[in-house]
Amino acid sequence: MAASSVCASCLRALRQQARTQLPAPAPRTAFKPTAQRQHLLPHRALSTSPRALNEQHRSPTASTTPTPPPPPSSSTNPPSNAPLSSSSPSTPAGFDTLATTLRDSTAPLLRQTTEPYIAYGSTATLFRACAAQCSYTIPALLASPPQPPPKNAAEEDVGVGEGWWVTPKPNGGLGLDVTFNTWAQVVMLHMYLLTVRLRCFPAVHAPIWHQNLLDHFFYAAEDRMAVWHGMSARSVRNKYLKDLWLQWRGLLLSYDEGLVKGDAVLAAAVWRNVFRAQEGEGVVGDVGTVVGYMRRELGMLGGMSDLEVSEGRVVFGRPEGVGRLVGRESAWMRRSFVAEDFKGVEGK
């Protein structure tokens, strides 16, 4: 959500940079057609000014004989085919490196001028990595004529999804409902993982990158509302977007608390957000799989440099391996407590 003050700052910085570093423009010279272009000119010079047009209408007897082409140059040197140098009047020196100069400048204002644009492009790549984890369509709307989409028990539109999160459990997936809410929660979970890593950026850059990543999500959410759920009225979409914003703020707080207090608290947050606090057989194991997946991906992101993250090289892994690890029973689960286990604990 860019502000108008950013654009004004950009314009001021660009004008100042152009005045201080770019050379003075070359003086304008009258256009003189060459011998090769002379035959392409019309027989009578035309002008768009009203005075010239009136003179042309008042002088129908004016000579229309074209001016003879100038004689060829007597120089024996052939024309040069070398590319123009940066000091050529047609390409002022330093113009092609203006963006690089702004990025390498020691002035904070000049560096911040290009930051929103770089962050916008890079976070678009990062958001695509998040959105690739879960996607869905509603085939009923693609029929001819379109049919009403099927509903679940909560009266939500149900579609056909792709990704481990919505793949049925017999096929090795998590088996979540293929709805807009599931898509939003899965994408926001991966956005949270990226947000934790973006917080490690320098303080002057982190808010810009986080805001651009969030903007991409809300653009995609609004587009999905209009295309797949028939919300053509902006007022209706804005209502759901506000609810989605509140969910994002609550998700940040609950997942942050889980990272600080431990896996049990993080599992409770995942159970409330992703699984919507549903009960059933195997839910505990599924929640443990998601928590293990989050911990593993956070470790992967923590091992990446700021440059790798800013260039969009993030690739999320597959959760299947984590599920097999969580399903293994710990050797300590069936071991009885004996006195030898507590040696050296007395007095602590």
C-alpha cells in the first residue's frame, strides 16, 4: 500500500540526481535530412501550427519542387559502425547507470528511493512460492452454462484443489477442505514463515518488504473472490478483506507466541487456524506434522543469506518426510522412570 509521499520523494531524488551527475544536454540543432532520407520527405513541408496552415491555404501557387539533395561527402572514410559511447549526446553519460548510482549512493534518501520497487518485484516471486503450496478451482463455474458451486457444512464454496494440504488422506495428503478459507490459511502460514525471516533484514528495509508481501496476498485474495466466488461488488469484497486482515493479525500473534513458548503452544495455534479447531481421528498427528514442517522450514530460511532471500530463491520443501518422522514413536515413551534417571537432579 504505497503512499503518495513515497512518489514525491522519488521524484525529488531523481531530479536532484539528474542535476548533480548528468552532463548538460547538447544544444539542439536544426534537422537536416541526409541524402538517404531526402526522397522520403513530402514535396511540401507541413506544420501543425495554425499560422502555417493558413499560409499554405493562401499560397496555392507556391513552388512544390523539392530541394535537391546535397552532394555526397568527399571524405573517403567510411561511416563508423561502432556503438555509441556513453558520452554521446544521444545517450548522456550516467543515464544508463542511474538506478545503480542510486542504490550505491551514501545518501539514505537515494537508497530508499529504489527500495519499494525492488521489494515489490522480489516479494512477488516470494508470494508465488507461498501460493504454489495450495491452489484450487471451481469446475462448476466453468461449465456451460455455469452451475452453482457445491457447498460444505459451513456453506462455503467447495472446489477441486492441488497440493499436499488439500489432497485426500488416502492419497497421502492432509485432507483439508478445498475452500477459500483453507487456501488463505495455508498461504498465510507460509507468508508467516517468510515474515519471520524478513524481520532479520535491517530495520530500515524489513517493514517495506513485509508490506509488499502482504499487498501481494490481498491482491490475490480479492482476485480470487471476484473470479471464483462471484463477489462482483467491491463493498462485499472489502468486508471479507477486512476480516482477512484481522485473521492475519491474530495469526501473527498466535504463531509468534508458539515460537517463543514451545511446540505445544504452536500446535494449538495451528489447530485453531489451519484445522479450525476440528476434532477427529488423526488430527493430533496432522497438527504435529504441520508444526514439524514449520520448524524445518524456519531452519531452512535461517540458513539462507539476505541476498538469497531478496532474490526470491526460497523453495519450500514437501511435508511428507516430516509426517513420517512425527509418526515414529520415541524410545522414551515406554521407558519407566527409575531412580538412575534422576541422579544429580537433587538440589537443583
